[in-house]
Amino acid sequence: MDVRITAELAQTVAIVGGAVWALFLYRKRRRGQVRVGLQHNERLLRHWSDNRSVLLVRLRIANTSGVLYRHREATATLMDARKESNSGTLRLVPFKQADPFPPVYGTISDDADSIESGETFVLEDSDLMLEPGEYVETEIAFVLDDAKLGLMAVQVLIMGSQGRWGRKGHWWGTFFYVDPRTVPGH
């Protein structure tokens, strides 16, 4: 075999082998996948109004990856954790929900009825994205009955597009308990 042909064949095999290895590493190490970081802290405004308090949950939602995050949906759910279940674990009963993104990215409604019902912000078909390293800070307010204050739990779920190709949906989340006796506030 000619030396030139052998060299070209070896070069072609090396290039194909390198491409297969790069694809393997890409898939194995999940490069090109979005990573979302969620941080939280809470404050309680006690006796906010007529036997009511307000639990404020501040969230920092960060794109900690090197890939664009494309938002689909988000929900923060507040749960009552004051009772025990039949199996002896905490019984978590969801009773309030809020989307953390509309106050930051939504437009302010000009409809008086919407504002009266608490729908101040409108988040239309979202093309919401977070660039690599970008984050959003938002705060959710839950109005609570003072007489029913006790241990609570919060679950935050965020869905966005995962990966560069195909853009499959993926969920990120966090879960934490809130004890009103230990939450800073006024």
C-alpha cells in the first residue's frame, strides 16, 4: 500500500475516532445541558392586617450552566405541615400556589378587575430565557391566617428546556420547611 494512502486512512480513522469519543464524552458528561440553581430565604410580616400575616419567600433562580435556559413554567406551592399522617409522617396539605416569574417579567395589567382579584401581572406566551450565568431574583407573598400559623413546607418547581437539540422539558426543584417561630420578620 502506498505510504500516502496509509497516512490518509490513518488520519481519517483518527478523525472519526475523535468525533465518536467527543460525542461519547458530550453525552456522558451532560455537556450542553442546562443546570438551574435555586436559593431561598423567608420573612414573616406578622399581623399584617386584621389577624393576617404575610409569608415572603425570596427566590434566586440562576442558570449555572453554559447553555441558554428556556423557561416553560414555574410554581411555588405552600403546604400546611401541622399534622401527622396515619403512617406517622408529616401530612403535607397544599393550600396556596404562586408563579415566581410574572412579577419580574410580566406586564402590569391595566384591567381594574384583574388587579382587584390579585392578578396584577400578566405573563403572556413566554419567550423567557436566562443566559449562562444570568439569574433572576423574585419574591412571592402568601397571605396567612394568624390563628392557623404553624409549620409549613414550600416546594418550588421550575420547568425549562433541557439541552441544545430537541429541547426536551426538564424539571428542577427545591423543597424546604418554614417554621413561623424561627422566621425573621416584623
